[in-house]
Amino acid sequence: MGVITKITKQVKNDERYNLFIDGKYAFSVDEVVLAKFGLRKGLEVDELEISGMQYEDDVKKALNKAIHFLSYRMRTEKEIRDHLKDGELEEGIIDEVIHKLNDMKYINDLEFAQAFTGTQINTSDKGPGWIRGELYRKGVDDPYIEEALESFTFEKQVDKAVVISEKLMKKYRKDSFMIAKQKIEQNLLRKGYSSAVLKTVWESIETEREPDEQWDAIYHQGQKAHRKLSSKYDGYEYEQKMKQTLYRKGFSIEKIERLLEVLKEEE
């Protein structure tokens, strides 16, 4: 048992107060805790009451930390829990903070999932698989994820994947169509698009290249292969190695033989 002999407001934080018991500094509390317990000079307090005050103060500090964390953007419950765990807070305090945030309507994982999905659809080239993975990592439950992804219709997925594919087709113009297609499909799969979307993409975009583009691609790859192989092989062995290399890169035997004739003429 002790008596509160003085209460002073902190200089750097006017929402916190220092409590002195029996003439000595004891601890500090938030103004909310001060009001809740009716703390005042001359009040007698015992160890149990002091423990209760300190617990309430720890909850208030953790709540303030969580609200500050939420001030930058929406967060999932898991993100908030992980953030508070980094401060080495007790699980009971974290649970109490989450309960208070739910009461205050500061946490809504469904709304988070819907907002996150909408942002990715409107501002990124990510597909539903990637979005699903990110939401799962952030702790959103499967039903909420699936409900949020309903806005990312198959048609929207195809439209975005077509734009990506047409852009990449230009980037890979020096590759054979087969290799370019493989690279584009790998890119789309990494971004979270399904094989069904990929199939529809190839039905939607122009896949035939102009003859000049086809020749530029095999000539570019042929020059690279020639520089690598001509110093090691010659004659028949050189031609076979060139054919094997370029065939694996997706070019037809007819075009490869034409290229070999051109390279011979250029020597």
C-alpha cells in the first residue's frame, strides 16, 4: 500500500503523467488511464491496483502504436499483430488491442482484400494468382480472398495479359516466335495468370511475324551462335552444331539452311 504524493505532466508528451508514490517516482501512465482509475494526489493504491494500471497503460501504448501503424494505409489483422510482436509485447496485450481495434472498426480484412485487389487491377500488371498469394501472406482468410477476386473477372485478366504479351513480343523480337512465346508465358505465370488465360491470349493476339522480322530474329541468333561455334568447329561439324543450336531456339530447318548460306557468302 502506498499514497500518491505527486502527479506531473511529462514535458515531451503532454498526454502522459508521472506518478510519485510516497515521495518517489513510481511510473508513468496515459491520461486515459489516469482518468479511468481516478488517480489523484492523496489516493491510496496497493500492488494489485498498480499492476492493473500498468497493464491498462501497456494496452494504451500498444493501441497508440497500432493506430499509428494504421495511419499510413489499411492493414490486415495479421500485419498489425506482427507489428506489435516486433515490440515484444505480451500476447494478452496484443489480443486486447486487436479487440479494441475491431470495436473501433479499424480492422476489416474483407475490405482490405477488396481494396488491395482493386489497386493491383488498376495500377499493376499482376494476375489473380499473385494477388491471392500476397493476400494469403498478409493473413487474409480464403473466403475473403475469393470474394475480393470476384472483381478480377476472366475478361479483365485476358485484357491485361494481352497488353503484357504484345509489349513483350516486341521486346523479344530477336528471338524465334517459339522462344518468345515461352518467355512470355513464363512471365505471365510468374505474374499470376492461369494457363486458361494464356490459351485465350494466344487466340487474341497477332502471332504471325512479318518475313523481315522473322529474318532479323534468326540472323541475330545465328550471328551469336556463329561467334561462339566458328572458333571451335568447321566444315560439316560446324554446320551440324549451328543447326542444332538454332533448331533448339525454335527456328525451322529451312530458315536455318538459308542463314548458313548467307553466312558463307558474308565470309
